[in-house]
Amino acid sequence: MSRHAYLPVLVLVVFFVLATYIAQIHNDYFVSLIGTKNTLGFLSYIGLMILATVVAPLSTLPMMPIAVSIWGSFTTALLSVVGWSLGALIAFYLSKTYGRPFALKFISEEYINRIDKKIPESHNQLISIILLRMVVPVDILSYTLGLFPRISWKNYTIGSILGVIPFSFVFAYIGGLSVKAQVLGLFIILPILMFVWTRRKNYSSLL
């Protein structure tokens, strides 16, 4: 993976830490503006998560520290699971319905069918989707998997939900840490994330 490929990840991390700093020094303002038990606030956050997933390459990750400062890590994680899961299902539906004709402008139908035949059935397919969901961005994976008829709605739905749960909870609780703790943690966690990202092709071969 080239150094330039790391840039989007690093930019996202910087915005996440910056959002944490803003959320923590203006916590009272955000709480008074949105409220700790505001249904409209919950729905707005979920809606933004869905929009960011369907309309790639938007990302709501930097919003998580602000949400954490208002609702706490656990509630934010649950809302994120709902938002990302619904967004993934919508993107998958759009890809299954309209994606194939668009994809055929860039790759051959024979190539798509060849990959589709290699996709495992049932239990192995579910495990593969869960693993892929953990290491590949939600929007990219949703639109890609929608191209293959062998991917079932049942496996995709269950795999997507289970796959986004760890990511949602990890970042929600990281968003509740102090900026100093986040920066210190990044020196430990970021190299691991980069290693996993560079090995994503190995996970992709599971399909």
C-alpha cells in the first residue's frame, strides 16, 4: 500500500481527535442544543449515518465524539450500529437493483460471474461477510457485494449487523477518552490498523 493511500485514514483520525477536543470543551453547549434524550436528535444522527453510507465517500466518524459527549458511549454505539446497518442494507439494495448495469461499463459480466461462482454458500458466506465488514469500509463493501447474486439477503443482513458492532463500540468508547489518551493510543493502535488494512486482500479472498 502506498503512502498516499494512508492519507485518507490519517485525515479521518485527525478530524476524530479534533472533534473530541471540540466536544469536550463545548459539552454543555451540545447538550443544551440537542438534549440527552431527544428522539429527533437520535433520528437525525441515524439519518446522517445512513446518508454517509449510501453517499460514499462521506464519513460520520468524526461526529461520534460529539454524539458521545451528548448521549454517552453506549447509546452512541447503539445508534451507530443502527445507522450503519440500515445504510449498508440500502446500499446493498441499490447495488443489487441498479449496480450491475453500471459495473458492466467498467468490468466484464464474465468477470463478475466468475467471482460469483467462487462465493461460498451458507455458513462460510456469513463468516466471510462478518470478517469483511470489520476491515472494509461499509459503503464500499455494500456496493461491491450487491453485484453478486450468490450473496443472500439473510447472510448479508446478519453479517453486516454483527460486523459493524465491534467497530461502533470501539470508536464510541474511544470518543469518550481524553484527547491525550487518544493521541497516546493512536501510537499503539494505528500501526495495527494499518497492518490489518494492508492485509485486507487476504480477507477478501475468503469470498
